[in-house]
Amino acid sequence: MTSVTRIWVAWKLNQAGHKTEYIAEQVGRHRSTVYRWLQGIRVYGIKEFVRRYQNAKQGRRVRKTHPYVEQRVLSIRREHHNCCGDKIVYWLKKEGIDISRSTVYRILNKLLVLRAKGRKNTLRGPVPGADGRRQVIQMDTIDFGAVYAYSAIDIHTREAQVVLRPTLTAKDGATALEALMGYFGWCHVIQTDGGSEFEADFADRVPAYAQCQRVARPYKKNEQAFIERFNRTYREAVLDAYLFHTVAEVQAITEDWLEEYNTIRPHEALGNVPPYQYAPKQS
């Protein structure tokens, strides 16, 4: 007896007034299975339920990505210096193409050899720590629609700065770097993620402000723990708390908030003193 035949028999026995337990014995299925059959038949009708049941048994249908989208994924990756999947999703969305990061990597793995099997990520050395001010500055970006926040934090003193820019490009990244390091001055290490905004023009300008730039390993959020935590605080306190009309307006509110954050607001990790008091500037 096929499954479809069992469904028909179960329905006929139900129509004849038999209980679910008896029907289950006759068709050789658990009563919970028979109960689901009968419930589905009452919703869709016997013929529609059987049709749906047969289609479901044909297996999952695989959706194919249009060849144009595959070519755009490849073109964007090459255009932006082998950028990561998240950035490709971002640029495709601006073109009106909405696909997931996993689909992007599936396409890249089909068209390119991203990394030979069994080969580990490039060694980047240990995550740098700091026992003094201006040893390590962590940087990151926050996407807020039409505005992008380039943020930076001294991991020892917790002093932070934010610069708003209209685009997420290496050129704007370099402009933001100049503004951020105008506050911090010289440091030993600038650590960023692997975003394209921290390459090209940005990377070329790093030697003017630091001994080196370290790129954190992808998907290792703990390597950027200080800036990730600051970004969350900043987003909740500023970006999600106000309605803005211009980038200048966001920057003005941000600067007022940073003044309080750096000089007034106590930090538990610093012994409940603000960053500026914890590490006063050298005269």
C-alpha cells in the first residue's frame, strides 16, 4: 500500500466514523501521523492535500541565481580589491539586488578558488594589547543608511572619536583617518577589520600616524572587542536616539556626546573615572 493509498483509506475510514487509533492500525502509521493527515484534509480537501503531499515528496527545489547577478558579484569583488561578502551584499543592494552573504560566497566558491582546502588563514600574529596610552587604536565603521560613522578607540584609555562620512570608500576612510588621528596623534598600532574602506588610500596614509596597521581576522569579533562595544553604545545613544536631516547635524550631536563620553561619563573598567581623567594628556 502506497502512502497516497493510505491517506485515501484513512480519510474513508474517518468518513465512516472510525476513531484515529483504529485508522492508524489499519494503515500501519502512528496515530499522530494520521491525525496530521486528517487535519490537513479538513483544511485543503482530500484532492488538494494529496497533491501537496506528492509535491512535497519530490524534494526541495533549488533556486538558481541569475548569471547576471553572478557576474556582478565577481566584478564587484575584483573592483574593490577582493572585498568580503558583506561588502558585496552592500553594493549589490545599492543596485537593487538583494541576496544573502551565503549566496555571495557560494557564487565566489563556484567561480573562484577563494582558498585552497586545508590551508589556514594567513598568520597575523597575536592580538595586540596595551599597557599605556596610544599603543593600540581600534577602528571600525557603522552603516547608518545615508551616513557612515568611522569610529576609533584607544583600548587602554577608552578615549573614543567618531567621524561621519557620506560613503563607505577607501577615500573617505583616509579622510576619516586624518580627522580621527588629529585627536589621537601618533600610535603604535592601528587595528581595523578587512573592509575595503580600510585599504588603498586609507592603508597608504597609515604610516603617517602609526608604526603599522593590523587587520583583524574575519568573523573574529573578539579581536575588535573594544570598538565593537563602543559602537553599540554610540548607536544606542546617538544614531538610534535622534532623527537627522544632514551629516553636519549628526556630527554636531556626536561631538557633544563624545565630549561627555571622554571627559565626564565614568567607565567601570577604568575605576569609575572618565577616560580623560584616567589618562591625562602629557604636557
